[in-house]
Amino acid sequence: MRLEFDFTRDDYAALAFAKSPSASTRRKAALLLASLALLVALLMGVLTVATGSLAWADDPLLQVLLYAIAVVLGLLALVSLLLALLRVWVRRLPRDDGATLGHHLLEVEDDGIRVEGRSGSSLIRWDAILDVRTTDDHVFMYVDRMAALVIPKRAFASADECAGFVERARSDQPRRPTSVSRPDSS
């Protein structure tokens, strides 16, 4: 099997965030955050209309609760903003003329996968692949915890071809023990 594709900034970012929550999970979290903020504002509006003034806010316990809710919502919004900025920054990391981006050629061989890019070629042996994971858009073949061969699914002629490739990669993976014993220090 021979695959050719252009590796983009989005493909690079997909690897960086492959182990983070999916886009749909992030959208759900943002929707929940917005809903909570709207609910608090609505509750405050109802209390103001029901009492005819902001006198309800003079209760010290209620003030502490409102400040706590505001701080939590503010922190959640700040974390969401920082994660969004991190995603933008990660997309800008690879150089346009570097080894990561650009045209790539993959050839499946009996002893592994030959990868060729603008900086040269290498062979990733089947027994070096620790894990094979897929998302809606990519196949990740991990050779370390955060290092992986990233193959965009658009490189495959069909979903069946992609599924066959993933099946072969998983079947050619060595079976590793789930825990590693450490030698005695004596």
C-alpha cells in the first residue's frame, strides 16, 4: 500500500491534542459554561424583579455565594480562553520550510512503514509501534507516549482501505505486558 498526502498545520495540531477532549466535548463544555452564566444572570434578574430592588443582594451569605459563583465562572472562562490560545499557538509551531509540514509518502512494507518527506526517509518497524489510535480525521501510530506517525484519513482511497490499514497495524503490533517490572536496586 502506498499513501501520499500533504501534512498540514491542522494535522500537526491534531497530534498535539490527540489525547485531549474532542471538539464536540469542548463545545459541550463551552455551552454548559454559557448556560450556567445565563442561569445565574436570569436568577439575579428574577430576584430583583420579585423584590422590586437589589435589597436581596444585601444578605452577607448570598453575597459570598454570588462572589463564589462569579469567581468559578470567571476561572472556567479564563481556562477556556487559554486553551483556545494554546491551540492557535500549537498550529504555528512547525516551520513552513521544515521537515514536518509538506508532502509525505508512506509505503507499507513487510517489516514496517517507510516514511518519506522533504528531510529524508525512515522505516518505522512494526514492533516499534506501541499503540494505534484513530479519530474522525486521523490515524495515530504511537512510537512513544507523545511521538506518533500521523496519517490523515484523507490519504486513503476509502474508509475500507483505512480500516484495513489500521487492522494490519494493530495486528502487527507486538503484545507488550501492561506493567513493567523494575530490576532490584541491590
